[in-house]
Amino acid sequence: MVNNATPLIKINEKIYGKLETYQPTGSIKDRMISYIVDQALRDGEITPGHTELIEATSGNTGISLAAYAARLCCPCTIIMPQNMSEQRKIMMRAFGATIIEVGDNAFQEAIKVRNSKIRESKKFKGENAIWTPDQFENKLNVKCHYEMTAPEIYDEVSFLDLDWQAFVHGAGTGGTMMGVKKFVDHYDLGVECILTQPFENSEEHGIQGINDGQDFLLDPMLIDQTVKVKTKDAIARMKRFAKEYGLLVGISSGANLCAAEEYVKKYKPQGVVITMLCDRGERYL
């Protein structure tokens, strides 16, 4: 599955969004899944037509993995909380995936079920019978965004002759934020990394894809600031963005836009703020 370089679009004079809807299945998770699966294929960990691909996910990673599994003619099993959007589940099943549902927002339970199935399968079917990208722990998740996403943003802002001052994004696994943070620090770009976080706790918020109850790959000590966004505000911003810009994006994109606008309002940066428009909105209808 080939990743697409995605466009940086102007939202206003101070905010630009990286439009990840251009990815093959319409979300930023295509980057991470392609990167990790490609490495596993090179290492011989996946046998096309044989190995079962399995992951615990809130949705977009599951869609990406199901699509790649279909391309490899491999079975795919997704474990996810039952209160995630039905549209996401429909997309996974369209690619041939089997879905196992756990309790509402029960990401730790989903991970436990995944790990149990992996142990059982390897015990009775052999080492190459099953494989997981292990998105919540795999450091390749961070490396992917360090090597791909962050350089793309840097090249785009350089081409547009923009002064990149801040990066605003939420964290599910934390891979994107940590990859970008590692890049801007390594090259001493002076870019602040601002974490979009739900106002409600992890059991109650409805911003699918961020704050899944644990930091995972995210190191909170490396984050410059945090902006909290209410679920209702994220949804309202998502809907308004569709009507104003003709672009249907997801709830986490709405949250990122709210956080970016709050940052600009509070700090009045001289340069621009870059945020992620993480996925297409049809999976939340």
C-alpha cells in the first residue's frame, strides 16, 4: 500500500492543515501501517496469503490494516471498543476483516484480547501464523512520522516560505506527535509542540482516535503545551469546516482546529501553526 504525500492547505492566515484524507484509506494511519508492515515483510515476519494480521484499535488503524491485509491475501482480525463508529466497522468489514468488540472505550481490554489471541495462535499454529503492528508500543510508529510526516511538513512550509512556529495535534498512540517532536528538536527548528486533549476524561469523551486512556508512545514531558477541547466543540467545528471549506473531515480534525485556533487567539504567534486533518468524515456520519 503506497502512502501519498498529502497537501498542506491554508485555513486562515495563521493556520494550515495537513490533509490526510489523500491517503489510500483516507487517514493518517495509512502512513504508520504501511511503514511497519513493509518492514515486517522485509524481515520475513509476515507470509503473504498465510499470516493473520491482528490489532487493537479505535478504528483508523484497523481500516488501514484491513486494507493492507486484503492486498496481501491475509486474514485480518480487529479488536475494538463497541462504541466506536459503525461506519468504521463497515469499512473494515468491506476489506474482509473480522471484528471483535469489547466494552465502551475499553482500549486496555482490547489490547489484552489481542495479546491473548496472539499467544494462543503462536502456541497452536506456529510463529508466523499471526502478526501485529503493535501500534501502541512499536517505536517504528514514531520513526515513521520522523522520517515521513515531519519532513513533508518542513518541505511544504519551506516551499510556501512560511515561518513554522507551532505544531498542534492530538495523541492516540502518540506516534505522530513524538515523530514530529523528535524531528523539530533534532533540527533545532524552534517549533512548539501543542497537544490537543479532550476536555472530558478518557471514559467519557467522544473524540475518537485521541486520549485512549494511556500515554502509550507519548512522552508528556516533551510537550510544550496542552489545549483541552470539549467533544461538542470538536463536532461542531468539524461540521462547520465541511460547510465552509467543502472538506469532510473527522472529529479529531475538528478538535485539532479548535486547539489551533485557541493557541493563535491566546499567543498571537508571528509565524504559522500547522495541524493535522487526520481522516475523512464519512466514517462519523
